[in-house]
Amino acid sequence: MKAGTMEITPKRRTRETYLKGAVRRLKRDKAAVGGCVIIAVLLILAIFAPFTTPYDPVKQHYDELLLSPSLAHPLGTDQYGRDLLTRIVFGCRYALLIGVGVVAIQLAVGVTLGLVAGYYGGFVDSVIMRITDVMLAIPSVVLAVAIAGFLGGGIQNVIIAVGAIGWRAYTRLVRAEVLSAKEEPFVEAARAIGCGSMRVILCHILPYTLAPVIAYTSLSVAVAILWAAALSFLGLGAQPPTPEWGAMLADGREFMTDAWWIATFPGIAIMITVLGFNFFGDALRNALDPKMERRLR
Amino acid sequence: MVLVPVLFIVTILISSLMYLSPGDPVRVMLGFRAHEEAVAKIRAELGLDKPYYVRYLKWLGNIARGNLGRSLQRNEDVREMIRERLPATLEMAVFAVIVAVLLAIPTGVISATRVNTFIDNVVSFFSLFWISMPGFWIAMISVMLLSMKLNLFPISGRAGPPWTVEGLRYLALPGLILGIRQVAIISRLIRAGMLEILNEDYVRTARSKGLAERIVIYKHALRNAMIPTVTIFGLQIPELLSLSVIIETVFAWPGTGRLLVDAVLKRDYTLVQGIVLVYALLVILMNLIVDLLYAYIDPRIKHE
């Protein structure tokens, strides 16, 4: 066995280089930088939406119906004469709101259940794991459609519906991390100096599980935005005239033949956004989990 | 997946879905100006005047005997409605799986054997793009370009069983869109699995004893790479059915997915419960099939 001091010194050094290494790997990764830029632009557009274009996202102009893209309206206008670019810019707000809201719910439910299942084990663990299996048995959109429908539509209910179905991955992720953390000497040490279960879970085990959880959040924001857009498209989410991208596509569907821009640009907006979070999420996962990077290359 | 407890929790979940409705579900269903009598009648029909566990057990007893109740909006037998629509959904799903397998295996193998070349990068980039596009939007754009502009495919609907030419023509576009989505996911998995396996000793052995590269790749490497892929593919089945709900809606495909969306929009609670249950059973059944596939791909599993 190595002496105690020998153990501690290399540990601390790997911890520092781990974070630094993660940042270094992120900066080097072109996809990560690209994803970061997309997310930053999205944030700026969402915050400064009213100042980006001279038009109103909701007010209807009956003398400007279905105008094709031009200098005045770079992405054209919709069937109510509203500037499409303005609506898409305002849509950033909803996309981010949905992404953050959904992931917050998923984290709250998923991480809590994962911590409890992993830490206590036994009967509690098997009950929680059976519940996650159920989430696996019912197709996510089927369940989300049912939940959103029963709750009665609207953005808030879409966030709840999508949040209610996607937490499974977090539970499994955190549970696995907790199981390996429980074997570590630092948990034993915490218990030995008399920490209660709550303290051990929150102060010692939770931080240990964070890296894979953080890596996964960006990817699940991407999935959340896709699902929420789909629900809105089905008429169960954001209701017109809300400038939400999925609802805009549903709204513009009838005019697809005459006005291709209505059916095209909101979809591109969704794609770029999701691509940004996917790029960033992939890179984040590789950066936080160097083993995986080596394995894949 | 442990079947019985999972099914048990599924039924509890489905039977309590109705409680999500804000306020009285019957009021919501009939509208707020409905007559008190009508409300009372429906409530008695649904058994809403009894406590939850009584209703749950009664419902459980009914579904155990294959009775899914009657549609609240159309007063038809839910089981019959689902049985009418299910073949269309299954047919699209099976078509998509075939497309996915036929395209994903070569793409995954090609990108794994030519790592970091132009082809590999194109495939990776395309997959990421495809995964980032909303399925319903791909469907809309395809209809706009391929059906409306180029007249290659019918716009929507279903013409008949897939073994007729007309039926296949209508199935092709929605089935392809559903399948290519899976290609993007599966080919990445095969690539990752192959990359790991191509470094194994037995692959080097196979090469050094002079086997043709084709045999090394397809017989030694691919077969082993398929094991984790089949696992993920099993997990991917619910995703496929999820997307099919949306694709069915875009293409007016007369399957259970569209029935579900209609039922939800019309607040037809019994129909929604029936469909969700059927989807859950479908996923569980397909997972069983995947488990059987393991034994075929990996003979070691049979011996255990």
C-alpha cells in the first residue's frame, strides 16, 4: 500500500488538471466553439428581441399578407402579415425558456431519484428502477402527448409534459455514479466523522456525480426543444399567436404551397438551435470524460 | 426489464392520467355549459363517483379481459378502434426498421473502416444534422419538395397494404423519413462499436492468418459490434414509435399515433388510456423480440 500522503498529492493534482484539461479540450474543439457561439447568439437575441427588428411579433397587418422575402422583410411575412424574422427572433425566448424549464424539472426529479436509489439501495432502489423502466416502456411522445393533452396545452404544460418524461437518463446516470462513489474512501471518511445521510449525499456524493450530469444537460436541452416543438406542432403546446417555432410551423402548414418561407425558416431556427446544443453537449461530454474521447478516436 | 411490476406501474400511471386535468375532467370534456344530468351520467359511466382504488381495480379487471371500454366521443369499442388502426402503425414501423438496418450497417462500417476521412466526416456531419432537425419539419419539407414540387410521392394518406404497389407508394416517404432518423443514430453506434473492436487481438489474428478484409470486417468485427448496437436499438424502439406519432399526423396516416393525437385533442379519455396501454404493450413485446435477437447474434448468451 502507498502511504497516505502519496495518495493525496497526485489526487489533488489530477483534480486541477482535470478541470483545466476539460477547458483546454473544449477550446480546442471546433464543434464546442461553434455550439457556444450559437448558444450565445441565441441568448443575445432572446434578451434583446424587441430591439432587433422594427416589427411587432403578434400584431397583424392585413395589407402585408404572405409577402415573399425582401429587404423590408428578410424572411417574408406570414398569413397575418407579421414579419417572420421578428417572430423567429422572439421564438428564441420560448425555445430557451422551454429548454431551461424542462431540464430544471428533469434535474430535480432525475437527480433526486438517482441519489436516493443509489445511496439507499435495496427495496427503495428497486422501486425507483422499476419506475424508470416504465418510462422506457411508454414511448416518450405518446406519454408527453397524453400529459400535455390532459393538462390542457400551453407552454407551461408543455414544459411539465416534456420534463415529466425525460428524467430517466439522469436517474440512471446519477445512480451509477453514486454506486461507484459509495465505494470511495472519501464517503467512508465522511461517514466516519459522523456526517448524516443528508450531508453525505448532498455535500460529498452529489458533487462527485456532477460531471456526467452537466455533460448531459446540454444534450437534453436539445432534445427538450425538439419535443416541445413537436407538441406545439401537434396543437398541444404554445397556442397562436405565440411566436413559438413549432406552433409557427403548424400555423404555416396550410400555406406551404404558396409561401415556402413560412414552413422553412422556423424549422431552420429549431435546427440551428438544437445543433448548437448538440455540438456543445457532445464536446462537453468528451471534455469532461477524457476516457470516452480516447475510446471513440 | 422486469415485466410484471413494470406493467403494474404502467397501469397505475395510465389510470391516473385523467387526474391531470385541471378541475372536473367530465366538465372539461363536455364543456362548461353542459347539463347537470349529462355530467352525472358520464360520471357514473366512468365510475368517477366511486373511490380511486375501486375504479382502478375495475379498470384493471376490464383490461385483463381485453375490454378497453368505449370511446367517450364516438361511443365505439376502443379495442376495435385500435385494432383497425394498429396494422398501419406497425407496417410503417417495420418498414422504417428495415430501412434503418439496410442503410445503417453499411454506413457505420464504412465510416469505421475509413476513420476521419472525408466520407467519415460527411456521414458524421449528416447524422448530427439529421438528429438536430425536428422530425415533423423534415416531413413537411419532404412533402413540399418531393410530393408537391416533384410529384415523386403521394402527399398523404394510405392506399392499402404495403405489398401492393399503390400501398408501397404511399408508405415510402413517411417510412423513409422515420427510418433515416434511426440510421443517423444506429450508424454512429456501429461506428463506435467497430472502432473499439477493430483494435482487438482477434481481429489482428484474423487478418494475420490471411482472411479477406471483407470477412474480417463483416464476420469478425461487425457481428460483435452488433451486440451493443442491438441493445441500443431496443432502447430506440420507443423513440421510433414516438416519432411515428408525429409522422402519422403530418402524413394523415391512419394509424394509432394519429388516433392518439385526435383523441387527446378531443379529450377522449378512455381512448387515450387504451392507446397508451397498447403502445406500452407494443414496446414490451418488441423488447422481448430484441432479447431473442441477442441469442441469435451472440451464441454465448444461449449457453448462460
